[in-house]
Amino acid sequence: MVEAAVQELAEVGVGGFSLNSVAARAGTAKRSIYARWPGRDELISAGLAELAITLQPPDTGELAEDLRQLFNQAVALLEEPRWSVLMRCAVELRGRPALHRQVREATVERSLKAVVSCLEEAHERGELREGVNTALVAESFVNTIVGFGTGTARSMEDVRAVREDLVGLLLGGLAAHR
């Protein structure tokens, strides 16, 4: 049923999302949906979680390589049509604060934690200078990838091309002075 919910979100977004339509797509009765999800918002959340950009922290032992791998994960998850569906739904969720918060916690916050984890491990290894705000760096890293990927004239190949520049920029500002 989650696959049917994803298809529904892709076609009509959050605003047009219909449990009847999802049930028809899944070839099941609407009561089967209610047996697993209490309501429409929970199924929307499950569908968006399926589409979500959820990064997994690599553990290469070197911050530069960890950042490259995180970058690669994010870019791979931003391919179409996923990207367009997520952007459309993100805009529509702004009018539904509770659902927006729920989806953000299940998706964005998890990805930010993966970046923070890599940064904290790098700090423990002595790769970062003292006083680095890891939460701010994680937001900047993820938002740069997402923001650069939303440029209408840019292809995902263009986004991939900035990986080394972004990693170098971050490392230049974060590196411990030895």
C-alpha cells in the first residue's frame, strides 16, 4: 500500500491525496488501509518516508571521504522523479504544520544526524578545530546539495561536479590547525 501511496503523491500531491484512490491503486479495500494506518496523514507520511532522502553515516576514518560518500548518497537520492515529488509535497505540507513536522523529523532530521555523526567522529579523531557547530555545518552541507540541485538550469551531473569544491570548502573552514 505504501507503493500505491507514493504513486498517488507523485500524481496528485498531498492536496489531492485520496485514501479511496490509494485503495484502488493497491487493489484492496479502504478498511485494509485503516488496519495499518489510523488515517490519511499517517499514510501520506509513510509514502513520503519511502521517498525520503535519508543519509547513512559512512565510517571511512577520514572526514573528507565521509563527506564525499554522504554527498554521493544525497545526489543519488535526488534523481527524478523523486526530487520533483518531494519538492511539490514539501510546498504543500507548509499548510499542514503537524504533518510537515512529522515528515521532517522522519526524513530531514535523520539525514542531518548522519552528517553530524561524521563530523563528531572527525572531531574525536582531531580532524576538526575546536568550537565547530556541527549542527550548523550539517545543515549547510545538506542545504547546499539540495539548493544547488534545485537550480532549473542545472543537471544532476552539474551537482555532482561541485562535490570536490564543497568538500574542500568545508574542510578549509573546519580543519584543525596542526
